[in-house]
Amino acid sequence: MRAVLLAIAEPDLSLLGDITALGAEPVASYEAVLCRPSYPLTDKELIGNIAVYEAIVQSSDSGETVRLG
């Protein structure tokens, strides 16, 4: 078995400016992989994000607006 080393480039987060929780989630995941400070989103926010992602897919499939809540 061989060991594989992965090089992870440091992203330039300054390019993101003000971002929403949806945009912050991938950044927070990246930070967690690098063992940086704890995940900044609450469980409620994470579940809400899943609902938003599902609504995006439903809207894309149907071409209609999907309302949450």
C-alpha cells in the first residue's frame, strides 16, 4: 500500500466579499479539513441549507419558483 499526499492550495477568501451561509458552508468545510476553528454554522442553519439546495434542484427541474417554509 502506498501513501498518497494531497496538496491543498490556500484559497484567496478575500475574493468572496460578503457571502451568505450557502457560500460560507464550503469555506467552513475547507477550514474544518485543515483543522482550523470550529464550524461556524448551527445545526439549524445546516438543515436550512439542505432545504435551500433541494429547492434549487426542484426549481431547476420544474422551471417554477419553489417557496420554502
